[in-house]
Amino acid sequence: MRAPATVAVTATPRAAPPAATGAARLVALVVLVAAGGSVAAACRPPSDAPPAGRLAVVAAFYPLAEAVRQVGGGRVAVRDLTPVGGEPHDLELTPRDVDRIEDATLVVVLGGGFQPAVDAAARRRRGPTLVVLDALDARAGRGASEAHGSGRLRAGDPHVWLDPVLMQDVVRAVGERLARVDPGYAARYRSGSAAYVRRLAALDARFRSGLARCERRTIVTSHDAFGYLAHRYGLEQRSVVGLVPDQEPDPKTLGELADLVRREGITTVFTGRSVSSRVAETIAREAGGVRVEVLDPLEALTGEQVRAGADYVSVMLDNLRRLRRALDCRP
């Protein structure tokens, strides 16, 4: 009687292996499919990878991105870290942005503490980075331009792109660095740089002639962004707050500027495009009968400007028209 019991007990495990084997095969198939999917996903390029044959360049904000586009043309794919309508001073990098900075063939930043998070991420990367203020300072030291009269940049002032002459030096620096990292297309970059420098030289000529004969030479701004432009064309800028646009205004300064506006017959107080116009409106109200208008610091294009096809040159020409109207300039 014990033998049948023994047979019955040992017979049960013999039936199990086929089921277990089937389950194992099913699990193995699922794992294989999942692994295959992961490999395929890993092999797919990220959605913002540059098209084949184009150089991935990351630029910190609009004027630098525009310089790269104009110099590189179809050879470069430019990623502007500052979104349309954004404020570069307040830019916070996402993990995706950090990856883009790390993976780019070239990164172009302003430097000088204008965007600390961008500067820090660019310093950590292993690839080449162009720090524009360093490049301009080096060019001025070699006598390549006469930034702010002495050939040096204004201490602490990053707004070099608002001077069409210094913007030419920005373009030259971009062209030189692109040619260095991508020497096979150096002739393309030299050609693109020269063409855009000619456009900027024509823009400079428009400013020189347009601001040569004006009833007044003083501009009042809510933000100290136009020092390079003012010096270049013989104007005096008086601003409510310093180089950082979101500083709190000093009531004493507000009163002094309102007195200046009344005393010199100033007709317009300028505010920035991406900042509150409250400060400019306060001065205009205190002075009485004064307009408030936008003088664009060109740190980022707005959505409306993008839809209208605006670019650096067209926005600067709009700034010139506003300056001429405010200063009562003659033809």
C-alpha cells in the first residue's frame, strides 16, 4: 500500500515542469520585448536633436542666438535658452536645459554675472564655450574697437548688444569661434559674419545720422540698460534704477528725475518691454504732461514680435524712431 502512495506523491512534481517552463517562456518573452523597446528608445535621437549635418549650438538669450543664426546660417541649429517673452535675468535652467548645454558642440554665453545659472552650467561642461564679454574685452585690449571711448567695457554693465558697433564685435567673436570648432566650414562662417557686420554697420550709420541733430540729448529710462548706446551717439542716460531692472526705486531719485524732466522740457520717459511701467508712469505723472514709451532692451523677443517677423535690426530701428521722436530730432 505504501508503493502507490509513493508513486502518487512523486507523480505530482513531474507534471509541474511543463507549466513552469511555459510561464518561464512567457516571462522571458515579456522581458525580451521590454528590453527591445528600451534599446529602440535609447537609439532614437531626442526630439530637439539637430538635423543631420547641422551643428548644435546653445545660446543664452536672444541677441547671442541671433548672432549665431546670422553667422552660421543653415549649418547651425541654435537653441535659445531664454524662451520667447522670457526674462533672461530670471532664467532658471531645467534639467533638459542642462543636458543641452552639456551636449552642444558650442555654447555661447554673455558672462559677467548676467545669467549666473547659465554661466555656472557652461563652466561645468567639457566642450567649448564662448564667453562674449571676455572676447569683447580681449578685442578692445587689442584695439579692435573703442568700447565706451577708452576701448574698455563699462564696469558691471552687460548690455553691449544695444550698441550696434559692439554688436559687430559680438558677431566677429561668434564667427571666429565657430570657425575654430568647425574648421571645415570656416569659409561659411567668415562669409556669414562679414555679411551681418555690414548690416550692423548700416544700422550704426542710421543711428549716427538719425541722432545727430536733436533738440535734447538726455533720455530718462526706468532701467540703466542704454549706457553703451547713449555714449556711442552722444546722449546722456538718466535712469531710475541700476543695471538690474527689478530693483526698488529710490524716492529721492524719482523726485530728482521728475524735476529734471520739468526743467529740461523732456517729453518722454522710457520703460522696458518686459518690466512694469509703474516707475516711468510715476515720473511722468509727477512731471506732468509727459509720455511713457517702450525702449526695447532686446533681451528676448515677444510672441507678437516673432509673429510679425521682427529681428535685432528691425527692433533697433524701432528704438531709433522712438528716440528721435522723444528728442525732437531733425532730418
